[in-house]
Amino acid sequence: MNDSQLIEVLDYWNFWNQDRRTGVYRKDYVDELYRQGKLKEASIVAGVRRAGKSTILLQVLRKLIDSGTPRENILYVNFEEPTFIPYLTVEFLLRIHDLYLERFNPRGRSYVVLDEVQLVPGWERFVAVLATDADNVFLVLTARQLNPDIHIVARACHVESKSKLRAAGANNVESPYEMGGVSMARRIIRPTVTNFLDLAFTYSRKDIQMEEIPVSPSSALSNVMLKDSGIRQQFNLIIIAIKKSDDSMLFNPSFETLIKAGDTVIAVGEEANLKKLEDILNP
């Protein structure tokens, strides 16, 4: 990617020559970040994906512009931009910033927004340097930085983004377009099975639900065989699978299968009975 191509992409994401849509106004968040924007420090906006972090930052930038900040004093970089994917290195970050300074040479207070910067290995070193030069740096991070143990499901609009999202810490990466295509194909090939799954995964009916229930070490059914558990007799539930602690999946487990702590039991039946089983498996 040459310099003119890079500027063209940055121009698409920034307010330099256009007014961007900023969605429904989130006043409390915007006011707090705007206040922080008056301080010489780096601000971090973190949370789960699709929670509106980027929209809030765009609203902050809009408020800065409305308050008199020159448009060229704001640099917004979205690292989920598909054309950036092959170049996500610290050197690329430096190149973007240097090219921005060379083109605009901003005077007075400037603002830099790095959206999903955790996709770039070693981004912390770049931010540490940038924070000493720019007046304000806003970082948009996903929830992995807040909680290393959180299970993150990320949405990818482009196939080439999947590996980067996994590298950034997502446990699962789903494409809504792929999911929609697979769902349509299933409805054509296996319409009855698809209808059954629709019923099991919605809350419109109480007589059939599908649930996954972890087995606690304190469960009375830990180290008990399915035939001795009374699950079928007491709760009228069907155990369709058991996920073991090593992530292997045991489908249609036999009556001699041992329920162990750390397993996850997948059951089908009435919602009330599933809740009763959960109270026993995970008290």
C-alpha cells in the first residue's frame, strides 16, 4: 500500500472532508470522554464487541469539532479496515502517524483514536511513545484486556479478518453472512430438523428447551453413572450429549457413562425440569 492509497483509506474513516454518521447520542459516555479529552493523557474505552464503543468515540470527535477543534487535528484509525490486515505491525502504526503529521501538520491540541488497536502486536510500545507526543490518545479495546478469562465471540464481516480476531483473543469468530447462508441451506436440506432446533433454542415454548449445564465438584451426581442418576425418571429429560473437560464431545452417551465434575451436560426437556437439574448439577 503506497502513501496515496493509505491517505485515501484514512480519509474514508475520518472527518477531514466529510460528516460521518454517529448514531444515537450517548450523552453520559460522551460527556465523560470529552472531559478526559481536555487532559493530556491516554483514555481507554473497553468492552465487549458490538457494544457501541466506536460509535461513542465518533460522537466525542463530533463534539470536539462542534466545539471548535479543527478537523485536521483529529486522526481516527480503524484497525478492522480490511485493507490494513496484511500490514498490522508497529511499523505500520508509525507510518500512519508520520504520514498524518506530514500531510496536516496540526497546530494546537490534537486527538488520536486507535480503534481495535489490540489487533496490532506490540501496540503498547507505540502508544507509550505516541502518548508523549500527541495531546490525547483514545484507545478502543475489546473485553480481553479487561478480563483474560472472559469468553469472547467476535463478528467478522470479512473472511480475512478471522485470523486477526482470533489472534487478538477471540475464542470464536462468526460471520453473519456465513451463518445466514448455512441456515438457509439447512432449511432446504433438513427442514424438519431445522424447525426442531428453532423450537429448542427459542423461549416461545416452555415444553421443549435445550440447555447446557456444567457439573460442579459439589454436585450430588458427580461420579455417578447416568443409569443411577435418575435424570430421566425424575425430570423426564433427554441427555443428548456430554462435553468432557478436555472439550471432547460424547454424543448419545450410554447409560453407563460416568458424570464427572468439569463435564457439561446437554439436555432437552421442559424448562422447569432443566432448572431442577441445574440446581443439582451446579448447586
